Amino acid sequence: MPALITGTFTPTGSMLEPRYFHNCVRIADQGVLVIAGAGPGEASGLRFDQLAPGTPGRSSATRTMASVEFYHQASGRWSTVAPLPFSRGASGAVVLQSGILLLTAGSEGGQSISDAQLYNVLTNRWTPTGALHTPRFGHTGTLLASGNVLVVGGNNLQSGGGQVQDSVECYDPLTGHWQRKAWLPVDAMNHTATLLSTGEVLVVGGYSGMQNAALPRAFLYDPTTHRWTERRPLPAPRMQHTATLLADGRVLICGGAAEPFGPAQDLAFIYDPVLNSWDRTLMCVPRKEHSATRLVTGEVLVVGASSLSQPEHAATAELYDPRSAQWSLTAPLQPGRFGHSACCLSTGQVLIAGGSRATPHPAPLSNAELFTLG
């Protein structure tokens, strides 16, 4: 059994509404904005892990939300802020260099949307900005060094069916417009995109609709040439994984599934962009639909899991230390969860908010906890 290291989860104020698969962003030293997601709805006979590939990650037992909440770091309390113009889930959220939040696309009413919204914390107001050329959810959004935002992949799901995307778009905050960029060499959703110290973007894995498979492929996007370069593939396919930039410039790929609807994996990989190489490392617990957060110490906190066969994994958390290349279990959550949000506060603590219990029918949570490294 892996060693248990010092660290605690303590309750903090509960959200005003239960939700999971929501967006969260830290707003300077003030707190955390939690946006939309899925909340309680009418029950159905579907389990969340039995949905067809490409659906927005929820069943008819939930409903998409338009509400937005703010966690006040100083008081540990939540308050309601201006809601979105309409409900949505599986969106992308990026804080621009100006401090304005950009929310991109997502799904609403079971279909992909192309809408994009800007949120100003000071005025507490949402305003529309240029719509994407292609509706999508399950995409990635990455803030580039230029201040532009790169959106990659996703799924354009409409009434006639879905299409996983290889299309790429870039948002210019100065004009409010999107420009199409060089297409990703493969269609992908539920992948990861990580901004490297070089300014390039590393895209790893994901689900390909054309191949109906999880992908082992990895690509680098160069914002200066707008070209994609294929890199050494992952040792195994991955989707629904997380990617975390380490302090030394390497990237940690955690958990996920090796095939559509496959079991959670406990094998993690570390990519070295200088050597273009992958190293393997073994987590304490298999995980997917978890969170991975880099702490101020450089360690990575990995929380939760969605396994129905082993629901006890949803209450576990572990830390990866890049210096020793070791994983260690830390204190458990109360309760266990998946599809939650995790955000590192200016205090060095990590706010874990919402999510769902690992049960056959989604049971969204309003509970929130703070992780403190001992």
C-alpha cells in the first residue's frame, strides 16, 4: 500500500446549487468563478458511462445550467453573480490577459453551439463576442503568449448526428473575431492542450470519431508558423485524461481511458519536450474524470475518479512529486466525487467544488472542500 503523506481536506462553504462538469477559473486573489455545468434533472434509465461516444458527458438525469457562482476566498462563502444568457455545458473557459473571462461554445439542448461570451468581474456582466465558425463541445481552449486563444477539436453535435472535429480556430481579443488555423492532423475531442514554456501548444490523445478509438498521438502547434508537428506518440492511447505542466517544463499525463468507455487507468506518462520522449509512472489509484492541479510547491494533486466498479476510488487523492518521481496517497475527500472542479488559490490551498458521486445515476454535489498540504 502506498505511503500516506500529510495533507488535509476541510469543508468550506457549499455552492448554492449542486453541479458537475462545470467550468472554474481563479480571479486574481479574490476567489473562484464557477460557471454553468450540469445539475439535477429528471431521472432516466441511462448510466453516465453508457452514453454513446461524443455526447456531452451527461444523461437526461441532469440538466444544463446557466447559473454562475463566485467563491470568496477571504470568507469561504459563495454568492450568485450574473447568469449566462442561456444554459450550456462542456464549454471552454480562459481568462484573457486583460482579466476578462472568455467562455467558448459548449452544448445546449443536446446540440453543440458556437456562441462565445465575455464576463467582466468588475461590472458583473456577460457580453457576446464573435461566434466560432464551427459549433463544438469537448474542445480545448489555450491562452497563447500573444494574448490570443487557440481552440482545438471538439464535437459538432447536431440533430442529425455528431462529428468530431479536426478544425482549429484562434480568437483575437482586440477584434473579437475568430480565424481558422491549420487543421489538427486527426479529429479529436476529450484531448488535452498544454501551453509549453516555448510558447508552443502540446495536444495529446483524445477520442477520434473517424477511428472510433482513443488516440496515442501527440502534436505541437507553433503559433508563429501556425503549423502542427507530430511528436513521439504516447506509449498507450488516452482520452478523458488530464495534462499538467510541471515546473521544469515537462508535462504529466494522468489517468483517463485507453479505449472508448474503457476502464480508468493508473498508468501516467511524463513528456519531455526537449528530448521528445515519454517516461512511465504508476499512480496509486486508476482514475478518469478526475482533476490534476499543480501546487505552489511544484507537486501535483490528483483528486477523484468515476469508476462504478470501485466507487471508493472517488474519495481518494494523491500527490506526485516530480523531484522524487513518487506518488503518495493523501487524506480522503468527504464525499468522493468526479467531474468536479479544482482551483489553486493564492493561499496555496486547492478548492475542490461540486462534482458527482460515483453512482449509476448522476448525483451532483454542492459540497466544497479545501486541500491544505501539511
